[in-house]
Amino acid sequence: MPAIPDLATCKKVGFIVPSSNTAVEPITQSIFQSLNANIICLFTRIQVKTVGTDASSTSQFSTETLVAAAKLLADAQADAILWNGTSGMWVGTGVEADEQLAKAMQDATGIPCSTTTLATVQALRGCRAKRIGIAVPYDDALAEMVAKFFKGLDRTFEVTMTACLKPTPASNLEIARSALQSIRGVIRQAGAKRKAEAVVVACTNWPAAFLVDELEKELGTVIVDSVVVTVW
């Protein structure tokens, strides 16, 4: 059996994952294993069956639901808790809503909390990117909401290109089954036009993390993948 972290002394990072997501757990665990650090991952789920801008979809991500999930991770004495979903980029409520969500989870648990959306914004600002491309596996309407989110961040970012996977996957489960070559094509498209300084891969169920190193070298630009940046 492979060696595991020392459960008596290890740090524990808790992740809240959409129920139909099959990418976060294997990718996140692979990242931590590669670090060879004394850290373990804890996962809990909230029910997410659809991805869209309609009320039935956006209501899945209520503060009450996510706070309840955070409390479950607090039962295991997590050292940090993260909402591993990009809903904050496309539900139309702005970055302030994710800041309030993180605060609500932290107030309820006493544990530092954040979200994929907040981590993405922090990473972009940290690398001083201004011109960004966006790569998503969503339909045009939802992709436009993601672009609108970044355009509205204090007018900090110029979105040079929004590239969508075609044909649009029929479900969140299908997103995780995307062929790597198809994902490559979307990221290349997002990064090529007007030389984006960073490409945001906005979906935690899209297995683009395996391509980050390869495509950063090819495109000469930073790639901010949703799963990787949440760990970061």
C-alpha cells in the first residue's frame, strides 16, 4: 500500500463538490500526492444536477446549502474549507456574493474558507494579467455570463476571447468525459486571439488540469484552471 500522510499530524483541506462532478476528487488528490506533503483531502457534496442560468439551476448554490456542507467538513476539523465550483462566475451576482459566501461559511465554522471564483480572481491579479481569454465547456449564454463577470471586476480585465466546447455537453457528467484533444482546442482558441496574458478555464468538472503545463509552454501564457487554482 502506498504511504499516506500521518493522520495524527497532517493538515486537512476540505472541499465542497457538486454532486454530479467526477473530476475534482481525482485531480485534487493527484495534485496533493505530487506535493508529497503531510496533507489530506476531505470531500463533501451538495446536490447539483444541472448547470445553467435558470432559477432552478442557480438555486442549487444557496448560501444555506453551502454553509451546511461546510459544517460537515468542520466535523472532521478541516484546517481550510473551499467551495470547489465556479457558480460565482455565472449566476450573475458578482464577486461580492462569493466574498459573502466565504464569510458566511467561515463565521459558521470558525475555519478559513474560500471559493474557486475568489481563488481565480486572486491568481489573475497576482500574475498582473489584464487581457484574458476564457475557455468553458458551457453553452454560449452561460459562457457570456462568465465573460460578463470578469468584465465587471472594477474594469480590471479585458476579455479577448470566449471559447466554448462544441457541441455543448448535454450534462455535467458529460463535461467530465470530454476528450483531452477537444479541451486543447478550446484553450488554444481562448489564448490565441490578441495574445491573452492569461486563459481562465472556468469549470471544475472539466479535466483540463492535465494540460496546463503543456499549453502554458505552447501558448506562452498563464493558464488558470479552476481545479488547480482552488488548491493553490
